[in-house]
Amino acid sequence: QVQLVESGGGLVQPGGSLRLSCRASGSIIAFYDMAWYRQAPGKQRELVARTSLGGSTDYTGSVEGRFHISRDDANNMIYLQMSSLKPEDTAVYYCEGRNRATGSDYWGRGTQVTVSS
């Protein structure tokens, strides 16, 4: 079982940047596919970016070229570098881990990102 804790959210102006971090404990993430999701008020949670065990990544179209997901398995950390932020990026961002062997799914509690002038 893995526990996930997000940090790095906050208020940023349009066009600005933020880096979200997700710290994992209880299990090593080297066995997990990891992802960032977000949920805006009144909307469903959506996948933002994913990084697989092999290191491949994919992104939802609206963040392609602006966001970058990375993983540091040695330190059990996942990052989401966000740039050229837009008001529509405002949401609670969640870290998710899925154990490839068991299919078990784990979530953090989220960190708020607000993009506003």
C-alpha cells in the first residue's frame, strides 16, 4: 500500500508556472504507474498526465506542451511542472498511483491550483 501527499499548489497569475510534487510512502513507486488528475468545481475528475513504469508519458490534449510529468523512483517522488498556466487550469490536482501487479489504486488528498489575475 502507498500513501500519497501532494504539495506545491497555490495562486498564480495567467502565464505563470508552478511545480507540483507528490511524495509517496509505504511502498516504492517503482512498481506503480503514476498520474496527475484534476477536478474543477462542477466538473468530473480528469486525467492530466501519466507516467508509466517504463517511463513513457502521455498528456491530455489541453496541457500538451505546457505541462511536464516526471518521476524520481529513487526518492519516491512524482512532479508536475506546469507552465503557461491558464484560468481554465484552476482545479484541485490529485496524485494517483496504480500498482501494475495488483491493480490497486491509490490517491492523495489533492492540492489546489488557482490561476487568476
